[in-house]
Amino acid sequence: YTGFRLANKSTPCAGRVELEVRGTWGSLCDASWDVPNAQVLCHHLRCGSATSMPHGGYFGTGSGPLWRDTFHCSGTESHLGECPVTVLGIPACSPGRAAAVNCSGSVGAEPLRLVDGESRCDGRLEVALHGAWGRVLEQQWDASGASVVCRQLQCGVAQKAYTAPVLGPGSSPVGLSGLWCMGTEARLAQCNTTLPSTTPAGRAEEAAVVCSGSRRVRLASGPGRCAGRVEVYVQGAWSRVCEDAWDLSDAAVVCRQLGCGMALAAPSSATFHYRTLRCGAEERALDDSRARGKPRHPKLLTWRPAVVGRSVATLHPVPCTLQHVVLYPMVSKSLRNIAAGKDPLEGQRHCCGITQLHEHHSLGYPDLDELQKNPQPLIFDIEVLKVEEPGSYQQDPWAMTDEEKLQAVPLIHKEGNELYREGKVQEAAAKYYDAIACLKNLQMKEQPGSPDWIELDQKITPLLLNYCQCKLQCQEYYEVLDHCSSILNKYEDNVKAYFKRGKAHAAVWNVAEAQADFAKVLALDPSLRPVVAKELRSLEARLREKDKEDKVRFKGIFSQ
């Protein structure tokens, strides 16, 4: 999936659920659309929480395809792309059954702040109403309300809810009073409240909060803000944290507080061989990387637990229980395609989650189909070949933070250009693909059509055109047609996309389409007339040669 959005002309936070699959937007069938799925989408679009899910094509049916995928979200994922998904999981879906959701609204739409504390995540609560900041007066202020405040401010969890004495007549006016929250609300505006005038003078106290994010923490001396030595700010100075008893759970808290995703162990890189065996009376090998001639890097989380902690040049058998075997068929399919020099996603309509199926409900390998249908325990024989320490290797895009991805894209782009100039077209295409993947990952976190989303899309386009140029030279013309068409669906005046698509059409004998694209190139940029004329002459020469060959080929058939 390359995008998610709510289609509705009146507001971005309510509408028909639409997915972008390889450049094509379409609605999602509502047959398996549920509350956890809707919550994930609302949070991803920064639209608060799901308040209702109207059925029956409430927001219309849309003009694109009706995707029949089934998402299995828990409600905690950052976007639908992180949820397990069954592609074509619904047998049939009538046109009027497009999924829809009403979200509560943009998170943070009602300005909120904590003042007179040591950080933005602790202090007295104030809300902005009618253009002015006002205090919140509440004698019964408790942890439920504090939890909502910390959540809305993205300050972690509530550690303390307390009331402070009213400062006096010179303090800010009263904004809210009689506030009552359940603790599950996404925003303070969803809690019950009364008008300030109903609060008896001299009896109320001001609501105050201490959130977990009030403790200032940073990662120092690392490659970016999301990696390095842990330091905390105590009594006006930064201090290091003793490593005794420090574990991955502690690291996860720090990463979450800094907005840096999940915590990972020290980012060493391992290269290893693997052999996958079926358990049972007769152990049968499913995969063997030595036989395929390619060792692996642990780029998939499936492999990481099997590789971490293993010594080099020693064979380590690792059992894989039934609950984890469900991951393996798709992993194996991708690895087999890579070993065969194919696209690892070949044969898939689109790629998202771990329960994808081939368009004909097959992975393309009978033994993997059997394993997916009847899972059984596996054994991985892991042989670690090499371990590279942090800083001694180029980090893979999948392991980068958002900030590192943005910093890496220009460097990867430059490496691709250098490889292309050296004639290493396949290697250059791989670099452009990595850079595109970095930006696509960042784009999925933005609301489609927002300024940040558009800015990322405009960075993707030149990389995608470079990738198409490589694919033209590799004679992979249909991939060029797909990508250039996706660009032109968004940017109708992109001359390079028309030119490359015209060349691809010409290569596969789509003569009328090629001529139309070259005509569009001339209309947009007349200075390219000599280049276009050369392409058209080449096409005409190929057509004449083809006619001669056809006459020779069919002469004997029609003369009999």
C-alpha cells in the first residue's frame, strides 16, 4: 500500500476509506471493516479517534476499484500498513459497500498547554477558548483527566494528577470547570464539562498534571537524535545513566518518550547462511541459502531473534514454533525470488502485511502453499559468517529512523547516479529503489494531499524517473509503463514521464500510444523536437523492418 485517505469534500477527517495500491486509488469494502481498523486510520491521519462507521456507501462509492482486502488491526498500529492483512480476503463486495468512518477531528485542534512547570509536560492545565488562554478549575481532578491531557499533548502517560490553589484575581480567566473524563478520550474536548460561571467562587482549585514526558532525556554522541548514550537532565545539568540493570524495556521507554519508534539492540550487521527444515520423522529441507548461492542479511524481523547472540562459523539449530510459522511462507517466497534474480514482490497485487496471497490464492511454490495451509514446526540451521560493528557498514533503509531516512536519500541518490554513469544500471536501479522506499515510508505517515505529503511526493518523482530510465535499458518496459503512468496521473505536464513512457510503448509495439506520448512531449517542450524526431524515425524503421519480416513469414502460408 502506498497511501491511505478519507474521501469527502467537506472535511479531511470523515469519509469513504480509500487505499492507494501501486498508484491506483480505490475504496475499501466494508465487510470486515471494524473499530480497531477505523481507530488506526483516524490516528494515522491525525484525526483523533473513530466515533462512528456509517455503512451502505454513506460517502458514495468512488470511481476507482473496490478493494476486497481484510485488515486485522489491534488498534495500536501507527497505520494500516502495519496491520496483518488478507489480500482478497472477501469473496465478493457489492459496489454500494464502501467502508467509511467519522473521526473525532484533528488531534490538538483545541489548543492545550501545561504552564508553570519544569517542562511542557507538567504544570497547571490551560485551554485556549475564543482566542484566549483560560484555567481549568476542578476540585475532583483525577488520573482519568490527566491521562487524556498527557495523551493529547503527546507527553507519555500521566504520572500524577493534582490540584493547585487558585493564584488570585490577577491570574488568567477561567476556561473550563466541572470537567469529567473517562480516561479513554483522545482529546479533552470529548470529556464532559460545565460552564465556568457555574463554579462557586473560592471553592475550586486549578487542575494540574505531571506526565512521564516531563523528565527530560536525550541520546548523546550518536549518529542522530534517536541513537546514542542515554542522558537525563537533573538539577540543571545533563547526567549519564548507569548501565547496571539497563535492558531493552528501559530503552523502549526512552524511545517512546523521544518519539523514536521501537528500541533496537546495538545495530550490528550480520551475514549468515540458513537452512530451513520441517520437523518430523523425516526432516525435509524447505530452503537452503548455500544451495541458492546467496547468504542473507537479517533485514526481516523474522530473522533477528535467530541471529542475535550466535557465534561466527558455528552451526546453530533454532526451533520455530507453530505460532511463528505463519510468517515463514511469505519470507521464503521473497528470498526465493531474490535468489532467482526476480522482484521479491513478483506475483503479488500489492504488498502489505504478512498474510498476503498470490492473485490466484497461491504463493507460486507448492511446498509453501502446503505449509501455509497446514503449518508445522520448523528448525532453522543458522551459520553466522560475518558480524560488522556499528559505524563500519552502510545502514539499510529499513533500519533507519525518519530523520536518518531524510538525510540518507540525497546520498543514496548520488550513489545511484554514479553507478549509472559507470554503466552499472542494475546496481543504480537498486539504489534509486532504496531511496524511493525511504521516502514512501515517510509519506505513509502523512495525510494524503497535505503539504508534507506533496513535498515528499515531489522528491519521489525524479527518483522514480531515474529508476524508469534504468528499467528502459534493462528492457523491462511494462514496469516503465506502470511507473510513468502513475506519475502522469498526478503531474500531467511531466515531460520526462511522457518521453520515457513513449519509448516503452514503442518498444512493445504500442505504436499509437507511443506517437501520442511523443506528440505530448513536443506540445510541452518544442525544443525537444530533434530528440522526438529521432525516436519517431527509429520507430518507423522498426515498423518497416517488421513488415518485411512478416511478409516473409506469412508468404508461404497464404500462397498455398
